[in-house]
Amino acid sequence: MHTARHSPASDTLGSLGETEVLARIFPRLPHADAALLGLGDDAAVLSAPDGRYVVTTDTMVHGPDFRLAWSTPVELGWKAAATNLSDVAAMGARATALVVAIVAPADTRVATLEGIADGLREACAELAPGCGVVGGDLSVSDTLVIAVTAFGDLEGRDPVRRSGARAGDLVAVSGALGLAARGIELLFADAVDEHGHPDADRVAAVRHAHGAELAAQLTPRPPLGDGVLAALAGATAMLDVSDGLALDARRLALASGVVLDLDAVAIGVAGLGLEGEHGEVTGEQVLRGGEDHALLATFPAGAELPGGFRPIGHVRAVGASGPEVRLDGVPYETRGGWDPYEDWNGRRG
Amino acid sequence: MHTARHSPASDTLGSLGETEVLARIFPRLPHADAALLGLGDDAAVLSAPDGRYVVTTDTMVHGPDFRLAWSTPVELGWKAAATNLSDVAAMGARATALVVAIVAPADTRVATLEGIADGLREACAELAPGCGVVGGDLSVSDTLVIAVTAFGDLEGRDPVRRSGARAGDLVAVSGALGLAARGIELLFADAVDEHGHPDADRVAAVRHAHGAELAAQLTPRPPLGDGVLAALAGATAMLDVSDGLALDARRLALASGVVLDLDAVAIGVAGLGLEGEHGEVTGEQVLRGGEDHALLATFPAGAELPGGFRPIGHVRAVGASGPEVRLDGVPYETRGGWDPYEDWNGRRG
């Protein structure tokens, strides 16, 4: 059954057609333990043992979100899974299943979709064992789009929302900050051609010199298990840090009606300038860089922080200026974050 | 709270940015009764009273799946919801919620997304009261893409799969056949410019002359309630007819390991030529036309057909040629169906 050999390079979506493409992809997709009925009917049926399920969706588009010159198809599948799984974990849930819609040009090689399927499988196996793909859709367009919807099981626990932080709580984070932003900066600095366009021939050298930064950017490994551990440890609020620590801290502060006072030494930005040396993560990247897929959470004072969580500040009652983020007690300007409509330069790639 | 006024025509996604666009859209989206936690956190939490949930996903892409010259944004939202809701109904489930990912060019008017939201809301209100939007994602690309994932509640019933048809069963259908295909044919015949491109200025006349056909194509009304009624009546197999009756009947025949023998008079194709007169649905459209979103189901012999189901044939044991579709006892060639990779002509639109 599962003869997942790679398709010849000459096979494209247009030359094979949808039915045959699906037959090549299905054997590569990971099985979901929660699937009572999986691929192949009008819809899947999933189990929800505690009578509830968690749902989130996140889309990756060629151009603003990834470049085929820089990412392998396996890496694209991995990242599409990982970023969605991280949102499930940020509710304190265990990820159970994905559905995946892919829109691709007709001249896309079938091997590209097989690679995406392999990446989905590898990410589930490493990050969320038992989680699998239970459905999907294929369509055609000029631009490759990967739209993933992910599901999770709260296992009887309350969801950890953004709105539960209270004055006196500890602020903690699990996962690397700024590394993914440093990765994309390195790619735009050193893996582009003379016109500034992503260049597949130059990416190998950047990967070799900056493996950790590129791994954080291209194949993020969010600390999913820490999401469940945080819920078990009584986290009062939590979210996935995807738009930079400062902006996501502001979201948590606004939702909870509190001040998040972050400690520059604890975050690791006290010794970093806003413009770092080549090869080092800057304070700007730690605070404003996107795509960390770290978990930001608040815990009751005195709680023992679980898993990889480390303390980075305290929750304070709001002052006259309302909910905000402070750095060492000083209000921190949280504008920024990446906006796909305002910040994507289609000509740059 | 719900001040859902229309945005000025000059507002685009790029001029407003993601946060403001979401603030304009959220008040227009339908509420889901099943939402324990809805929009605004990393993920939604939905109730699954019987410990299971149904999941399906279907994507619409500008070009192969719709044209902005022919469909209003409200109609796009309606169709994106209706086609997914139909897949939920085809399992015998009641639709409960949607998540919606939209990828759009930065120069898209915010009013276009507001219209899509209005269409999602109107479709849920009319077709699946209580069903709502619980999450989504916005991103940017040159081509408008609407990716919907839909959820349903089996309410304690077994899902109705494609594989349960048995020799002796009745074959029945609920919903119109061929009308949607006739609608798209009329648009390509009469609502295009001299180069064959979709022409917004010519669509009004076609709508006026062929209201039923265009409604079936642009704002399908799948008989969702009949999905639940079929399950309650003991349907042995069911699917959503989206790729033409003959091809979807073949899928059911293959999955069940049976022959579906269809009755030309009952289907209504006995008096129709393969090439009908202008303005009438042809036998070709009834049997091979796509996007009907009718329900094809099989019932035990003697069952009283529920709701809008009408008998169109019988299930027979396989013969030497294996599972197949027959028309009045004669094997019917089921090749056809629309393949996005093989059949979409990007230059035609």
C-alpha cells in the first residue's frame, strides 16, 4: 500500500491530473490516531473524547511567506504543519489532526507536492506524534499556497486564553526569540542575486554558516509539549509568539487588561544593540522579529515554571496609560510586526 | 458592537492593513452556536456533544473556480460556504462551523472582503442556521483564494459513507442536476467579451434571462437538511454530487463494490439530446455537468425516500466488468469530470 516512491521529475500536476496526484500523495501523509474516518470520503470524522475540539488555521503563500528558491518542499510541509501546531499548543491542547488545502500552478512538479507531504509527515512525527492529515483539497493557481487547518484535544482541561493574566503573575517564555528573524535577514542579505531576488544557488553557503538561524526560519520546532505543561501548571494566559515578542505581549496585555513588564536581562537583550554585528541576533530581532513560534505565558506568582519556560518579567496592574508592554519599567513602543498587506514587497520576492 | 457598515470604495487591504481589515470583517461574520470560544485567540474551541466531529475542506480560486466579473463578493462568500456545507451534509451530519482563510491582492477593496463575509453569513443563516465562522486567516497574493474548512455534528448517528451501497438498494438523488453546468455554459457563451474573457458588463442580461441556471451556478442551495434525513432514513451510502452525476455515481460504485444502474427517464435525460437547444439543460449536463451539489444516496429496497429524494435507479451486484455505472442497463462511460490541472485554461479566465 504505502509505496511512497518519488515521482519522476518530468511529472507535473498538469500532466498527471488531480486523481493521479492524490494517489501519489495519500500514501505519504501521516495517519491521525484521532481519525474515526480519514481520507477519501466527502469529509473526515474525528474523535473528541472530552466533547470539545480546538481549531486554528494558518496559510503560507509563495512570495510573502516563503520562497521556493530558499525552502525545499519538505521544509515547506514542515513549516506549514509546525506553525499551525504551535497555535494549538498555545491553547494548552494536544494537536491531533490537520487538513491541508494546496493551490499550485499546473506546471508544479508532483515531486514538489510529495515533498510537502513528506514534510507534513516528518513534522507530525517529531513534534506531535499521533497527529496526522485527515483531509484536504487541491486546486490550481499561478501562486503556490498551502492552507492548513489544525485540530487539538484539550483532554478535559480549560483552554488557556490570552485574557487571563492578572497583576502579580510571572511572565515566561519557552522557545528561541529572534533566531527566525535573524534567519530571514541573513537570507535576504546573502542568498539573493544582484537584483535582490531569492537565489537558490546562494542559499547553501548561508545554511552552512548559519545553521541554527536558518533552521529556526525554515523548519521551526515550536515547544509544543510546553503548551500542555503550561496548562497543567496553571498558566493564566498564553499565546503563540508569531509577530515578535513585543507585539504579542501587547496582545496579551490588551486581552487581559494588564501591563506586561519585561526584564531586558532576562530576555537577553540588555547587552544587544538594536543593530547587531553580522551573525548575531539583535535586540530588535528578539523584541520585534516574527515567526519565533515560541510560547508566551503568564503563571501565578510562585508557580514552578514547567518544561522549557524561563521567567522574563512580571504582570503589573494597569496605570494611567492602560494596558501596555514595558521594558525594565519603561513603556515600550510595540508598533511593528509584519503586515502582509503593508509590508510585502512583491518585486523583492 | 455589530456596526457592519460598508467601507468606502477607496479603502483597500493595503491601505488599511490586516488588523483594521479584521476589525471591519469580524462584526459581519455569523456566530456559531457550537463555539465555546470563537474568534480572537490562537484557536477556537468547539463543542462536540457526541464526542466526534466531521471535517471537510474546499477551496475556491479566482480563475478556475470563479470570476470576479461574474460573481459579486456576497455570492462568492455564499458559494464558498454552501459547497463546504454540502460535503458535511453528505456525511449525514449537521453543519456547525466554518474557518475561512482568504488570500487576496493588496489592492483588493475592503468592501470585497466585507461582501464575502456577508455571503458567508447569509448562506449560514439560510442553509444551516446556527452554523458560524469561528476562525480564519488573511494573507496576500496576486490571486484571490477562499479556503474554507467546515465542521459538522453527527448527533450520535453513524456517518453515511460512500462504501455502504448493497445490491438491491434504491438509488436516489436530492437537488437539481445539470442546472449549474448550464449556468456556467451560459456565462461563457453570453457574458464574455470579444476575446472570450468574462465581462462584467454582459452578465446582467444573462442573469435576467436565465435566473435559475445562474443561481444554481453562483449561489447554490444544496439540500443540506436532506443529508440528515437520509441518515435517519437508513441511507446505506451518500455523497455530494460535485463532479457530475455519472462520475460521482462511479465513485460510489467503486467504493461500495457495486453497479449503479440509473434510469434515464427518472433522471430526466431520456428526452434530452447530448446537445440541447439554447436555454435548456442537456443530457450531457445532467450526467456530466459539475457543481450540482446535489446529494446522491442509496437506500434499502422499500425504504420511504425522505425529504426531496427521488428514485433514479437501482444498485446491482457487480458483473464481469466490475463496479460501474449503467444507464438503462448499458455501461455508461464515466470519464469526464472537471480536473483543475488538466482542464483550466488560464488565458480564458
